Amino acid sequence: MSATTPRQLRSKAWFDNPHNPSMTALYMERYLNYGLTREELQSGKPIIGIAQTGSDLSPCNRHHLDLAKRVRDGITAAGGLAMEFPVHPIQETGKRPTAALDRNLAYLGLVEVLYGYPLDGVVLTTGCDKTTPACIMAAATVNIPAIVLSGGPMLNGWWKGERSGSGTIVWKAREWLAAGEIDYEEFMQIAASAAPSVGHCNTMGTASTMNSLAEALGMSLPGCAAIPAPLRERGQIAYETGKRAVEMVWEDLKPSDILTREAIENAIVVNSAIGGSTNAQIHINAIAKHAGVPIEMDDWQTIGYSIPLLVNLQPAGKYLGEEYHRAGGVPAVVNELVKQGKIRDAMTVNGKSLADNCRGKESQDWDVILPYEKPLVKEAGFLVLRGNLFDSAIMKTSVITAEFRDRYLSNPDDPDAFEGPVVVFEGTEDYHHRIEDPALGIDEYTLLVMRGAGPIGYPGGAEVVNMQPPASLIKRGVHSLPCIGDGRQSGTSGSPSILNASPEAAVNGGLAILKSGDRVRVDLKKGTVNMLVSEDELAERRAELSKNGGFHFPGNQTPWQEIQRMLVDQFDEGMVLKPAVKYQHVAQEMGIPRDNH
């Protein structure tokens, strides 16, 4: 069957096809067994899926189980029929070895549901880090009308009268524990203080970042991203999202109309302005690839680096999710960018452009969302770095602390550059086992390197590069050392690490031949990171690596780990499954799937 039109619903091919009555009867009769009627299924009402990411295994998204009721109410009110279904769970703090393994798995499952079942449109429920890109990637691939409903952040956490941000307080408490200032019991209490309600991270970690960027991409209603999970406005926008999903079906407004090059550029700009997570680079690149939008690593620097930091949220700033919402959320941030001509013309799910949605939405608290002319940091985007250690990596500049800048970047004879000996760790277990070993000779000028932590090596690419110094240095006031790795870092971490190195050690990238004791030079002005080793020595090391069968990493533990390792691309390419990106606009290009009987 050819591509459908707004007046010819996809679901009609299942439930009301007089040209094939036997199959129509077979499809329809089983959907009657829990109380639906023939009238509903054959009424011409759009069938809207609710892609449910909430479950007991996914506490950050669990309240979507309740929000789905309001989504359903909105769908019904607009004349649609709701069908809720599960999405593979992705919980950042629950899944071992890393939730990043599950992003592509959830993507694959959702593609099959959106294409193979009688759905005319879908509401994508998102929240925890990887749920947002997984859902948008799948919607981009199948290309039926889709709209994102974020779950929203938790309420602010508090510890002894101070804001206790999810993730950020854990990294701080790790330092206190290492320095002997707190014990295990207090460490647990401090960590628990950051999670006072339902919702995802209340800091500008990857969850708040990706839901803010879903809004910046145009995939959710204005103001959706920042509403804290427990507030009544969250239920209200769930209702409005359900209504809008039905309207989008009749308008035939699809992801391909929204996820354009202009939208991707808007996401990069907004990411810098909000102090977004380094994980955004991986996920936005993946979304772009599945949408068929060209994107290069250099885009993150050329488009985003000069954008100032406008949002005063942990880890780069002071406040948490409640203040971000009350100050105006994404619309207030975008308004500041619109006034400076930094936002491209791009369609959103409500049929208006991002600029039109946000123009005039002034910040309601200039200490939380700052004016463009008076930012927290003037140039807050990512630097893209290259050298003989990797073809590309990124560094988040908005979290470079005064302590870090003074120690490493303030030499008047060599500004914005530093070099020193490295200590190389073979994964996170090796780091935890050896970091306190005095024989390593780690001092305040040592660079810590983590390898074997990428998409293939870990597998999945783990958030393990934000390594803290040994306790002896922390007690002396050295709270961070330069870190380099082929893994990722939590968006809630304030460490200015060099991350997402591609190609990773597991595919014999430059990190695979680095040795402890080598000197590495980092030059932010030139955008280079190099091991200071002669070409002859590097050639000998590569020959030895090849002779030994390449870089060794742990074996597969599950079937999916083996499948992903065979198919996955590197971080610079979005960690996508290589064969998947050729499948685009599936609902239009492939038509209705073949009958099942």
C-alpha cells in the first residue's frame, strides 16, 4: 500500500479494510476482548500510542504510569483512541554495566511497535537520560506523528540547609568520604537527600539536558521540559500533549517536518546556554543520523562554543529544577537567544516555530536564567579536540572551575595549555583498585586516563571518566585532576574532563597504545591532545598491539552485548547501530506492513 494521507489513517488497514474482510476480522476481534467496541475501532478515530517508559525498574519515569491517564484523557477529548504499550526500561542508576547499552535496544523495540502495530501517532513519554533519545530516534526512523511528554525533574533536594542536587551531591560526598570527613552512613544519607520526590535528576544532568533539548528540537509543547514531576502543571501538560497528538495526525505533522538541520542547530545552541551534558553530543548526533540530517563533530564547536551559559543550575551553577521552572524554563532561555539572532527558523509540534513559541517569554528570575549580556560564562559550549590519542573528543567548558583554571590553564608563557605524565587505568575496576596506591606517584600535575570504556570496550560506553584524585590530594585541597577517556561522564558531574574519545581503545584508537608515565599535552587554544611520544616509538607500539591481537577487553555477558558490539558505531557518530541509519521515513517508504496470516 502506498503512503497514507491525513484522511487515510494507518490503523484503517488493520481495523476497517473491506477489501480484505478476513484479515480485518482477525485483527479486530482480539482487540475487542478487553472491552473495546467495533464502533470505536471502525469509527475513523486516530489511534494514538502511549509509549510507556515508566515501570518499577525505572524510578525516574515511574510517574508516567499515572501521567498516562491524563494523556489518555487528552487523546479521548480530541477524538482519538489511546493504546498504551511498554518500552524497554532504561534506568541510568539501575542498569549494569551501563544504561547506554539499552538506548539502542529500546530504539529497536520501539521502531517495531510504531511500524508494525495499528498506530496513527504516538506520545513518547521520556525522562531518564537515554529514554529521550531512544524514543525520538525511533520516531524519526518510522516517521509517524509523534510528540514528547517529559516526566519532569524531582523537587529540590536539601542537606543541612543547602540545595542537594541529584548526582552533584554524590560527587561532593565522595570527596568528603575520601577525606575522612564523613562515614559510610552519612554518605548514604547525603545521597538519599537528593531524591525527595518522583521525577528525574533535578540538576542539569543528562536527563534535564535531553528533555530541554527535546523541547528545543520542537518535539514537545512549549514549557514542557522543566515542570517538576509532582506539580499539577505536569498533569495538565500531559492532557494537552494527548490532545495535540490527535491534531498532529490530522495535520500529518511528522518528525521529518520537525527534525531538520535548523532544529539540530537550535539544540546545539540551547545546550550551551543551559550548561547541558556532554552526553548530548552523542544523543543529538544519533537523532540527527536517524532523521537523515547531516552533522559533524565540528558543529558542536563552530555553532555552540561561543554561546554563553545562561542557566544558573548545578553542576555549573547554584540552583536546581524548581527554580529553573519558575524562572521560565526552556522558553525563557530561547527568548534570550532569539533576541540575539541565535535561533534558526524551525517547526515545532504545535505548528509554530520555536522562535514564535518563545519570543517575549522573559526570565522570571534573572539570577536563575540570566540575560545574554550578563551570563555566568561567556563562551560555554564544547571544545572539539583532536590529536594522536583520538580523532575527536569533547570538553565541556562551562564547568571549568577557578581551581582547575588556575592550576592548569593560567601559565602566562603557555596559556590554555598544560602537560604532564599520565596514569592509565584499564576500566573502572582498575581505577578503584589502584587509585590510592602511593606507588603510582600521582600528584597535582598528573593526568588520569580511563580506557576500555567505550561503546565496544565496556560495552555501551560507561559514565566512568570523572575520576576523583586520591584521598591524599583531596586532603591537600586538590579536588580535581585532568581526566581523559574513551567513556562518558555523568552530566551531573562538574569535572571538565576530555570525554567521548573516538575511536576508542577497543578498536585500537590512540588510547590503546598510551602507557603510564607518558607525557600528554593538552592545548585548548589549538584544540589538540597529543601523547609526546616519537613517531618511531608509536609505530613500534602499534606493531606490538597488532601482534598481540589488538586491545583486549572483557567478553560478552549477554546476547545483546555481542549483537551491539558487532553493529555499534563510535561516539562521534552517535553510538548508533550502523545498519539502522539507512532506514528512514519507514512508514512512508515501506507503506503498511504485510499481513500476518
